[in-house]
Amino acid sequence: MKGSLRPRADDRLAMAVAHRLTERDRSIWWSERHCAGQFDRIALPDGLGEWEESGNRIVFRLEYDRSTEALDRLEKKLKSYEDLQAASGLAYWICFCFRDPRREAGARRVLAQATVPVASAALAPTQRPHEAIWAPLGPEGVRRLRLAELATVPIPAESEERIAEAQGYRRRAAEQWRRA
């Protein structure tokens, strides 16, 4: 990442979450607009953040759901994150933030087959995004984790395979370039 970027005033989509995160010293926030220019429009998150707490560091992409799209649209977003992971060789967490627990529960059913690391939360007005509100996808009954604790959760096997494939491709391309 290229340093700390604060959300712009006209980047309203994830402002509430971004504001709550960037109050801490050890955070980085890229706005939706900045992300659009960084990821070749493969995936368009509402923001990208980095958070460090208690020795855990997480880099995540934020999807802030305003309940304006059908839930099956989330499946299409997952595909774009798989494509971005294959292109970048990086497995960032995708954090879906919802306004209410019912919407989150419905979304978790749609997101259940994710092959990228996904967590969800229903962020109440009094909660902070770094608190224990995040539920990683996987076995039901998993307790809610702090944002930084997501860094300790294993990523899906499919993500590991995509990363290894991307790294192998880069290694082979570099070898061919050196020989040329």
C-alpha cells in the first residue's frame, strides 16, 4: 500500500465505517474512488483498510451494504474478488457490513459458498468496526471476532490455491523475462 489515504468528503458510501476506523493511529483507509483506480476495475470495493491491533494485522476490502441490491448480486461480487485474487496473488478479507441483522443473515446464506475470505457484520450505530462484530464464513456458531482477529482465521483452501497459482505464474514469467 502507498500510505494512508483518508476518505474524501464526496465518497459517502462507506464514510461512517471509514471515519470510525481512521480515528486510530494504526489504520490505513483507501476510499472507493481510490480503490477504483488501483484494482483495474476487476473488483470495486467501497473501501480498503488496514488495521493493526494486539499484534494482529489485517488488510481488508469493505463492502458496505445499503440494502439497495438483491442479495444474489453479492455472489457476482464474490466472483470479482476471486478474479482480483488470481490477478494479485493476495488474499485480503472481504468484510460485508450490513445495517441490520436480518439482512446480514440472508446475505450469509448467499455468501456461504465463498472461496475468498469473507466475514460479515451488522454494524449498530454505537458499535465500532474494529470491535467483536465480525463473523467469518464457515461453521455456524463461530463467535464474533474483532476486526484484527480475522487475521488469525485460516483462509479458504481455494484462496490458497489461487495464490500459489498466481505466484507460480509470476515466477515463470520472471524467469522467461530474465532469459530473454
